[in-house]
Amino acid sequence: MFPFSETCLFSAIPVKDCLRIHFTLLRTLQLIFQFPFQCMRFVYSS
């Protein structure tokens, strides 16, 4: 992932918003990576 502190320091975004964006990105990536596995699990379980 990108260095978190640099992203916050060099942007004009307040730290609180930066944190929220950062965690939203992480959450989105997590969901994207989990999705295929959940599909496969669903297919195999049915």
C-alpha cells in the first residue's frame, strides 16, 4: 500500500478525512479480494 503518513501530510485533506478515505480504500480492497472466494464457496456449497 501507499505510505499513509505521506499521503496525509502532502494533501490538503484534514487528517480525519484522510483516515476515513484510507480505511475506505482498505475496506474496498478487502471486499474486492474476498468476493471471488465467497463466490467459489457459494458455488461449492450449493
